[in-house]
Amino acid sequence: MADDLHTRYMRATDTWNAHRAGCATCQGGTRCEAGARLFERFSRLQDAYLNRPRAT
């Protein structure tokens, strides 16, 4: 599960960064409609990954 979560998180990061690099609207704190969706997905996956239960 963690590997799948990490893969989805990294893919969302790459997708958001690629969009932001080519979108004049998605600079600073402003986002276009598509950028807002991509950023939301990235944020949710990042939170899930960073807050996942870890084996001790």
C-alpha cells in the first residue's frame, strides 16, 4: 500500500509541477480551474503519504 501511495503522490507532484510550469495563471498562490484540481490532488496525496502509519 505505501509503495502505491508513494507512486501516486510522486505522479501527482510531477503532474502539478508540469502544469504549473506551463500555466501563466498558476503562479504564486493563484490557480486556474485545472490547476486547482491538480493541486488539490497533490495536496491530499502528500498529506496521506506524510501521515501514513509507519512500521516500528
